[in-house]
Amino acid sequence: MLDNTLTILLAGGVGSRLQPLTSDRAKPAVPFGGKYRIIDFSLSNCLHSGLRRILVLTQYKSHSLNKHLRDGWSIFNPELGEYVTAVPPQMRTGERWYAGTADAIYQNLYLLERSGAEQVLILSGDHIYRMDYAAMLRRHRDSNADVSIACMQVPLAEAGSFGVVSVDDGQRITDFHEKPERATALPGRPDTALVSMGIYVFSMGLLQETLHTDHDLADSSHDFGRDILPRLIREHRVQAYPFGGETGRVSPDRYWRDVGTIDAYYEANMELLKPMPALNLYQDDWTIRSYQPQTPPARTVPGSSGNEGIFINSIVAGGAVIAGGSVQHSILFPHVFIDDEAQIQGSILFDRVRIGEGARLRNCIVDKDVRIPQQARIGFDPEADRQRFSVSPGGIVVVPKGYRFEDPP
């Protein structure tokens, strides 16, 4: 079953709500959790699920993502028919970029046809979660489904951001509404709705036929949620697959996060610092793989004042040095340097960020290759911060990649 499955990972999203973190990179390439990229979670799920034929459909600002795939995911053996391959838009069906999720796959149908696969698993590369796709593929086969959709339960008030589904007693989907103004609650649970996770299993023949039909419809937006799935439900057996469970190889935490906004991204990172985080990165039998740079160990050393470098309840990656500064409830990526008497609170510092002596940061995200000057204050005066940086609705200050501060007078 796994040998007959081709995985399509959609990774071309603009990620406009994550600006400025997506100014120079696609959303799936945004760093997460001190050492990972967002796409690593979907790819690690594929790895542990035994899926070895993966096409990553890229589009916007894909250089950082392509480099990460090359450096961190060139692990399969092409002589055995295994691969993780980045596929940029090739305009084989016309002179335009991808018009929607379905169109992205339609423009690469020739890759599906030459794969010889019998079924296709379609994923998104911009969510944080663990999932055993092999269990979903088995359920797809055992239920004789034409299409299977992974579904999860969310509060009714949040359901309008998803594709909301209704199911019968046999988990067959009877209705599907993409981002409705008023979502339908689950029977007997007025505060909960069942929604699509954007994870689909198709039989190869049906997917090809469906995409050809959709391509010829002038009024279609060529999107799975808006166009494809509502039509298929009327004519084919479309099954819901429940996310999470009491059994299986993945811990049943039902953790899934869309980190599509700065506040959601920040909160998902901060959740990792809880004493019992909802997402357990230390689960030995379902590790998250990523590119591992060659870094020296992280260390704390006294600063020039004699103060000891300290960190409290924080994630500190290799190559980071805290030289007399203090780091509390924060996440430091590789090669971060914290100088003497600097104070970092509730912040996320990307690779090669340097914090000057006596600087103070609170509730900040600092992108790569930024040097924070001595005695700087960021995260304490919202109005002053907005004049230089992006500030989210939740008050998170984002210093963009490579930002250069003015030299002091």
C-alpha cells in the first residue's frame, strides 16, 4: 500500500499574514522551535509513515525552502524509487502560476501519471502536527473510499476558518462548506464542529479525472475546499478520517496548529516552553527531522562585568553563547550571542542574532542576521516600536531579517 502511494506536499503559499517572516522565504520554510522549519513536521510524518515518494510543489520565494530540502532531506535512495523532490511551477498547461491547490496538482499531472502510483496523499507543508499517514491510508482502503479527508474537532466559534464537514453514522461525509459564515455543530455537541485538515487521499484515476473536469470549468477557483470536494461528495464515497486516537504509533495529543499569523506562530513556539508541552518534541519513536548544521555546543560564560550568563525555561540551540546576559522563557536558534547584562524575555531569536551589551528585549521575534545595539529597548514602548518594526495585534514585535539599526550619534 505504501509503495503504491505518491505524496504531494503543497508548499507554495505566500504566507502574507506572517510578514515580515515571509518577506524572503515561503511559509513552510519559516524557522520553528529553535532548530526546525515548519515543513519538517509534514516531512517527518511522511518519513515515519513509510512514505518515500514525495513531490514538494513550491512557488513563491522558494530558494530558502529548496536549500533546506537539499541540505536536510536528501536522505532517500533514488535507485530504490525513493525521493523528496522540489517541483517549481513549470507552466506545462499554460503561461500562468498556480491558481489554487487543485490547479497546482493539475499543472503537474504528468508527474502523477508517470509515477505508477495507485493512490495519492495530498498534504500541506505549513502546519505543525504529528500524524501517522499510514493509518489513514489503511482506513481509506478498508472503507472502500474514493476520497478520504482527515478531520478534527474544533470549537464552533473557530470553525469558520476551515472547511466544515457533516458525516453520517458510518463517517461518510454528507456535506462540506468551505469557511462558512455559520458553521454546523456536531450532533449533541452544540459548541463543536468537525472540520477538514486539508489532508486528502485520492485514488489516482479519480484524481486525474476530477482535475481534468475542474480545469475546464470557467467558474471554478480550482481549489479543493471550494470546488473539488463539494462536488465529489454528491457522486462519490468521501470518508472522514478522525485525527488522533487512543491507539496508534503517535501519542494521542491531537495537537495541530496553523501558524499562519504572527500571534499564532509566536504562541505555538511559546507552548514548547510549558512544563508539559502539548507538542512533545522528545517523543523518541516519532522524532522531527531537520537539517543539522555543524555547531559547537551552546554555552553560558561570565560577561565583562563578571555576571554569569544564565537561561531559565528556554530552548537554546547549538552554537549559542550567553556571555553575562540573561534569557528567560525564550527560544534561541543556532549561533545567537547574548552580550553582558542583556536581558531577553519571552522572545524568539533566529540564527546569528547578536544582542548588544545591556540591551533589553521583551515579546520579540528577531529574524536572522540582526545585530541589536547596546542598551536598545524593544518590546517596551509599542508606539516607538511601530515606527520601526511590525507589531502584531497581540503586541509581538518582529524585527525583520538583516535589519540594520542607525549608528548612534
